[in-house]
Amino acid sequence: MSDTATFTCAAQLLGAVAGRYGLVAPGFRSPPRVVGVQRTIRRRQGGGVVAVAIKGRPLAGVLADMIEGIVVLNQLSLAESCTLRTALWEEVEQLLQSTPQPAAFSRAILASERVA
């Protein structure tokens, strides 16, 4: 799955979990408009947007920024944020397990080029 497809899938999964908890599910976009940062959050009436850099970053870092964006946007208490983080990570854990590591991905590309 491409970085963009994985990001889109994660956004849908995380938004669904936020909705189940009765929270605001933000819009997600990439990259942030601010140069040199990995995540920005814009609050708007009734919601907000979490922008995350994905290029050249490990998936776990991207997911962590997306999850933290939901927590920050919803201004949760410590207890609420711990519960929500656990639920969000459980939802996207499958993405970490199904996404090839960069080195393995590179080897797979090289192998397919040799066959072609």
C-alpha cells in the first residue's frame, strides 16, 4: 500500500474511533502548510484539521501524530486521553503489521525488477 493510501486508511479508521467515542473526528491532510514541522492542528468551529508530514517518515511516527492530533483537538482529560489513545492504537495496529519496512520494500522492488 502506498504512503498516501495508508494515510487515507488510517484517517478513516481513526475518525471512526473518535466518532464512536462521541468526539470530533478531524479532517486530515498532508503535508502541513508550515514548513519544517511534522504536525499542525487548526481548530475550527465544530472541528478542525490535523496536518501531518508523511514523506520520509516512519509510519509509526505519522500514526502517533495523527492520534495526538485527535487528543489535542478534543481537549481531553488525562484519563480520557489514555483511554482514547489505547483505542486508537488498537485500531491502526494492523497497518503497522501489514506495511513493509523500507528495507524489505526496497528488496522486493529490486527482486521484481530482476524478474522483469
